[in-house]
Amino acid sequence: MKIIAIDGSPHGDSGNTALLLEEFVGGALAAGAEVERVCARDLDMEICCSRMHCWYRTPGVCIHKDSVTDLIDRMALADVWVLSTPVHVGGMTELMVRLMERTVRLLSPRFEIHNGRTRHVASPYASHKAVALISTCGYYEDGAFDPLVSQVIDLARSHHRRFAGALLRPHGLALRFMQANGFDLQPVLEAARMGGDELIRNGIMSEQTLAAVRQPLLSKEEFVSMMNSAFERRMGCQAGRTPGCI
């Protein structure tokens, strides 16, 4: 099975989401997958011109000749896309959005009706393939992921791929900070590795594994106190000038 795992964080390997992606990829490799890991911030990536030349003038061929052009050719053949992105303003990062917009050339301008909904025609081979999501967010609650998960489910549907699950880590903005300050992240990281193994062996990640990645690492009140203290040390708390400072 061929996987393309795309890290859409502007922080790349030093980001919190990369901690989970690294473990996930390790599990997938151990299960026998072939994995190509891509860091979106390192790509030479032009913005989609949105004039749809790849539909009407040169079907299936992008007008841009950059590193993304070759990447999307490989994405078309990959069995699984693993989209790894922190939550930014409710959805995926700008880097990931820009890259996903370039995948429009994998679709046809022609429409069809599927399960009562319209969508563009795609390769008949795409329906046997999948999309999975890995994400962290700064908020404590799981609900902060809802817009992003909906976004990726819709993207998978548009590309005629099945959605294979979302490995989500709330209060994940602090993962590296917590790791450096003695918190035990091992159960979360082991679950992320198991997610990679399960996706290859079973075609989907189990709810038990996904729940283990989401498990609380501290109370909501402890999280808020820890993060505010960290921000105040970094920024300097000035009464009357810094919001929330007394």
C-alpha cells in the first residue's frame, strides 16, 4: 500500500502535529506500507489560477511547472492521502488549502449524481482509495475539530475516496511544551502509532485508538492555567495593556 503523508504545518518537523504524524508513519511502515512524507512548507508551490486550464485547455495537465505538479501525479496513484494539519482559524492551514486546490486537475468538469448529491467525475480507480486526517488544535475540547473534519470528509467525497478516520489531539498546541515539562505523552504517541498500523492492516482506524489519542492529559482548569502562565512568561504580562492580565 502506498501512502503520501503531507505535513501542512508551517512549523514542519518542529510542530506539534509532526509528533503524531511521525508515530503514525512509523506504525504504517511497520505494517508494510510504502510511505512518502511531504512537508508542504518546503514545496515550490504556485497558487491555483482558478481559470481551469487543466479542465478545458489541457485536460489533466496543470499550467504550473513546480514541485506540486509532480506531487499530484504521485497523489493520484497513492492508496492513501494522510493530511496532517493543525487547526488554523477553524480549518486546515493555508499551506494545505493551497495544495489541495491544486488537486482539482484530478477531477473532470463533468458532473454526476451520487447518493443524491452532485459531484465531479473522477477516475474509477479513486473510489478504492482513502483519505485520513491527523490534527492538533490549541483548544481543550474535541469540538474545535468539527469544521476541519467536515472539510476533509467533503474533500474525500469530492475525490471519490473514502474517509478512513481522523486522529485528533485536542489541547495539542502544548504537546512539545508538555513533553519538555515531564508530562507522559507515551500513551498518546503509542496510540498514534497504532493508528498507522490499523489503517494499513484494516483499512480504517478503530474508535478505541482514536479515543486514546484524544484522551485528556490534564483537567481543563489545569490546561488554561498552564497555557496562560506560559504565554505571560513569553509575552510579559502588563496590567491594563495585556488582555486578561491583572
